[in-house]
Amino acid sequence: KEKKRSEGRGNRPRVDSLRPLSRRLRHLIYRFVRNTMNACARGRAVVSTNDRAQSGDQHAHTDQPVSLGTTIMAACYKDGVVLGADSRTSTGSYVANRVTDKLTKLSDHIYVCRSGSAADTQNLSAYVIWFLEQHSMELGKEPEVLTAAKLLAKLAYENKSALQAGLIVAGWDEHRGGQVYSIPLGGTMVETKFAIGGSGSAYITGLVDATFREGMTEDECRAWVQRSVTHAMSRDASSGGCVRTVAISAHGVRRDFLEGDKLPL
């Protein structure tokens, strides 16, 4: 019996990073990853259009992959974290949505910044929201920021060939205070004092390195995030619209919206 049990578990991935979660919740993660993510990958497969283009099909270009762009960032300040993002969703040279909300709430004190494929990141966020709800009910308290980051990193890593998702998880918990975790394409997870992502991040790397200060107040950190995202929007054609920010601390969550004609250029 022990041999059969070990053989049955031989193909299952390791779950060392998710040991605090219940056995039932880990099983749900396996089932969702195996069934839903594989179906999502098949649905996102791009059909080759070389033959159609040569035959003169006027709709051949619609099957080609399009470029995606955005600007997201998060930073720690003295009492918590501030997340920020632009609001433009682009598909190549076409602006699909001018006022997208790229700051998604995972739990009361945990948010995620989304970049890459909107479908992929919305799908990942929806799964993690559900997982964290189950986990918090089992614990009887709010989940930790690290738990949310590890769940997203695990899903992103195990499906890295099928997903296009760059994420920044940030929030506050009673054990470690404000935290920021960067999860770029591929599913690596890195804890840092601040993180930037998306196509616009290439234009402000030097700016944020030179101007970030530890121990900022909430107002100073929010102004720094808004100014940095605005600079990226002014240079990156795939970023634009308005700037949304979320400040999270022990005192609660505060959302701010900066309109496009009021950006600190």
C-alpha cells in the first residue's frame, strides 16, 4: 500500500512553499492549474498566418500576436506600501481601454499590480482571490502578503510557457508590516523595497533608482509614485490615461485617482 501511494504521488509537484495551506486547498490548486490553465493555453495559441498572407487574405493580420504595454510600480514607505499604475490597455497601436483599473484587490490589505496579458492576469487574480478567501476562513484571520505572493508566483511559474503576466504584489500584515514582491515573466518572486514593471518601466529605471528614499511618509511616497508613473507615460506610447494609486497600512486602504489633465509633468 505504501508503495502504491508513493507511486500515485510521484507526478505531483512539490508544495513546500504552500505547506501552511490545507490539504484540500492544495488539491484545488492542482485541479485548477491542470484543467483550466491548460485550456487557457490552448485557447491562446496563435495560428501561423504566412500562407494566408501570401494568398492575399485581407484578414490574415488579425491572427498575429500584438504588443502589450503598461506601467506599474509599488514602494514601501514608513508605515505601509503605495501601489500605482497607468490606465491604458493597448493592443498593438490600438487603445482598447483608456481607464483600466490595473490595481486588483486580493484581500482587505493585499493588492496586485497587473501587466502583460489582461486576460491572463485577471484570471490569475481571480484564482488567488478565491484561494485566499478559503485560506482566511480556515485561519480565522487575514492572510499574509507572502502567502498571496507565493500563490501567484506558483501559478505563474508552473504555467510560464502559457502565460504572459508580470505582477507586483504589495500589502500590509501584522507580522511583517508593508511588503512588496515582484513577480516578473517566468514566475520568479523577489522581495524588494520598490518594484517597477511593464513596458514603461524601462524609461524610469534610472529615475526611481536616483529618487527613491526609505522612510518616506504616505504623502511623499504617493507623490513619488505618481510622478514616476507620469514620466513613464510621457515616454512610453503603450502607457497613458490617468494614474491610480492605492496606499495600504495598518490604518486601512486609501485609493486615489489622478486625472490625465492633472498629471505632475
